[in-house]
Amino acid sequence: MGIKVLVTGARGYIGSALTRRLDSLGVKWVPFQGNVCDPKVFESFEDCSSVVHLAGKLRVESNLEAQTGLMDTNIIGTYNAARFAAQGNRSFFYASSCHYDPTEPVPSDESVQITHSSPYSFSKFSGETLIEGWRRYFDLTGAVFRIFNVYGPGQNKGFVIPDLLAQVASGEVSVMNLDDERDFVFIDDVARLMATAVMTPHDDLVTVNVGSGQTQSIGQVLDQMFALTGRTLPVKDRGLRSAIPHSQADISFAKDFYQWTPRVSFDAGLASIVKHTFQQHPKEQNEHTSGFGKLLER
């Protein structure tokens, strides 16, 4: 197809899913190797026709050194990747944040500006600003993906679904607020949209929400986990307000521009995670998870 994709962060959770998808479609790709903060490293990939920039730091310790390291990697790395793409007339695809202004109505469409309340969200806000400069003044084309709560089998702790499931397995569940709502999008659907975008010609840089368009409250997620594992536990609701109490994507643009719709329902996606988790850690299956045996037989 004349496409060779440079993927930064190819070994990450989203990057691994994307590269598997590209492999299945016969699309050539190469992993970025080196420090994204060093612009000279990108010169080794001159034969690539597009760049998917997924590399970045998500969560770090609260000390100054760690936080500034996050800012360096996420902002300087994004600048270097976008610069490399723009200078070589390459399409550019960037994994951004769905950190929309919580005072705005939901579902959120792409016309709503993302905001920031942490070094991480500020780094994504800054990244989008830098990319807009390359688009406006140097004709950068491609897409900015505003990814909502991605989930799926094999995801590390530090995210909503694996953290809640770990609590259920431990027998003690405590949450900030049971009424908080999130838009969960399955990892395979995310990879499919990204791969579609990579193979789609772009004459501009577009911003696209990557979500399911549906919401689940934390309470609803726990109820489904209890049903899947056969375990019912008391839940401590600390009643704390989160930075984003309600998050939901308007995915009209993705449907219209890329002819993409999510295929994996939340029920099916969560069942696949629970099944994967207990297959990997069978010792967590005990007398409190009697319902799980039936799940494994599906």
C-alpha cells in the first residue's frame, strides 16, 4: 500500500494492540527506538511515510523530578515527533487526552477544548497546541485522537477497570464516588480506529474522539464485576468529587469520517477481562467466585 508507519510507544498497551492490527492488515510498521526527546534519533526513520506518536508517560510519582520528566517526555517528545512528520510531509497521528472541561455538557464533541488539572493533562493540552502550530504553519496532516477510558485484557493496574477488579479480588472495595460516569472503549476498537485512520488519506489535521459513546457509572461497573465473578462485597463510597465526574464521547465524527463504530459492548469487553484475569491468576478463583467457573466455559 506504499505505507510504512513509524510507531513510537509500540510496546505500550495501545501501541501493541495497534501494531497487531497493522500486522493483520499487512501494513508495514517499525518501532521507534531511542529517546523521543532527542530529535536526531528520528533521522533514522526517514523512509517512513507516517508517524503514530503514542510514546509518553502516564502516571509518575508526585516529586518534582518525576513530574518534570513527564513534562519533558510528553511535550518535547511530541514536538520532535510532529516536527519530523511535518518536515518530511508525513501524516501524523497523536494519542491525546479526553480531559474535557467538566463544566461543559456531555456528551463532548471535538469542538470543546480539552483542559488540564494535572501535569499529565497539561502535557496533552500542550501537545495539541504544538501540533496545531505545525498544522497551521507547516501543513501537518493526520489526526489527533482524544482517547476516553480504554480498557481490555492485559491492562496494567493504574486504570479504572483493572484497579476495581483487583479490589474485588482482594475482598475490599473502596471508591471515590459510585456515581462517577466514564466512557469505556475496548482496546480492539481503539486499535481498529487508529489503523483505519493511518490508511485514510488526510488533507488536513482532524481531531477525533475515541470512545464508545456510552457511559457506565462506577457503581454499575462493580455490579457487573460482582455478577461475573459471583462475588458480592460491601463497597465503601468515600463520596469524593473527582476531577471529571461525568465523561462521555460524542463519536459522530469518527462514524462519519472514518465509518467507524465500536463493536465490543461493555458487557462483552468486561467479561473478556475477567476471564483473562482469572486465567492468568487462577489462585484468585475461590469459594467467593463460584460464578466464574461458568464464565470460563463460555
